[in-house]
Amino acid sequence: MPMHQIKDGTNFSMNYEIIEGVLPQTTLFIHGNLASNRWWYPAEQEYRKIAKGQNCKGAMLLAEFRGCGKSSAPNSVDEVSMHTLANDFISLVQSLNLGPINIVGHSTGGLIAALMLAKAPELFNKAVLLDPVGAKGVKFDDSMTAAFEQMKASKELVGIVMASTIHNNNPETDFFKQIVVEDAFHAVKTVGLYVLKNLDGFDARQEISKIDNPVLVLHGEHDALLPVADSKELATLMKNAKFETILGQGHCTNAENPAKFVEITSKFLFN
């Protein structure tokens, strides 16, 4: 896998993948906390079905933030601010000489994507924010913080916590056991708690209110992790954004129902 070196004194190496010929337009996908590029693989298969027989020249650009997947781990909580993560991804897009491209972000990745639009709007066309963390961040209660500490030593607990975020999750699938749990168990030890700490007290309403790129904010009807009010507020802050509820889905439509996720995102991004 190629690595992008961030020249900010932290020696951070970002893992990324370029999957050619599956989209009408090149689109960057950013995962959420405790996840990785592999969360987008089910959607990739659905995009391929649509692309079959068509002349799709766009690529899926997948990239992992600090401590997730094969990207290098941060040295401290200070290296995982939302602004730092947004700047990392902007640096990647610039280094690949891409743009303007689309961007899709899930959960924490949704907030990162919004910050990227605010910082470098010229690099992007449209954006989809799937069950994003809101512009005011999020404060998890002490039990979640304690769970993250305990998860570092218990893969079983990791499975329980991650299953709670995926609506109608089947814990016996290979995707859940070999990707969701394994990637979360890795990330919770390298970056997970740092992300929680950086989201507590975060406020980017002023920056996000300047965004005028077309944006679709999606929120699963049964999302029990993040409040729908935060997604609605995020949409109202931006000048050219709209909000939609995804009926029957939870926090992770990209994993729960990749066909529905691809249908919704394709209609918005490529039409």
C-alpha cells in the first residue's frame, strides 16, 4: 500500500489506497473512529456493480487517519486534533494533484470532511457526511471513556461495543469478526481515546458556516451513538446543504446496507 508522509515534524505516514475505474468521479472516503479503509470495501463491491459496462474513469481514494489501519500511530493526544486530521487529508489530495474531487466521511470522518471543505473548498466538489460528529463535537459520558480503556485489553469487549453501533449487526459475519473487530482492537490501543478527548469541547461552527459546496448530511433512523439533532444543525450551518434521514438504518449504513448507501450517495454525487 502507498504511504503519504506528512511533513509536520511528527513523522506521520498515512496509508491510502486508490481503486481505479469504479466511480464516475474520483471521490475520497474517510472512515470513522476505530475503523479503517476496509469499512468501505462492501460499498466498493456495490459501486462496481453500477460501474459494470460503463466507462467509469473515477477512482475511490481511501485513506486512514492517524493510528487507524496501516497508518502510523500518533505520539500524543495533541497530534489528533480534528484540524490536524483535516490538514493531513488535504495534504494527501494536494500531493496526488487531485481536485476538485468529491468527499465522503463517516462519523468522525464526517466532521473531518466538513473541516476540509472549510479549509480548502477549491479541492472539492460535493460531499456526503454519513452520521457525522456535529460541529460542536461530542462529549461521551465517563462510561464510554472507561470502556475504551478496558477495550485495549479485551477483544471480546471490543466486539460488544462495536456491535452496538451497527444496527441489526450479525456478529458471525467475516466482515464483523475479521474487519470491524480487528481494526477497532488495533485502533483503540493507538488513537481511539485521543479522538474522544479531542471531540470533547470542540467547536467549529464558525468555520463550517462558511462552506458553500453542495453537501448531503445523512443520519440513520436508528443511530444510537450520535444525536440526530447534531446532524440537522450541521446541515443548517452550511449554505448549500440538505439533511436526510436514512430509514431503517443505524449509525453505519455503509456497513449495514452498502447497497442502500451506494444508491443514496451515487444519486447525490454523480447526478
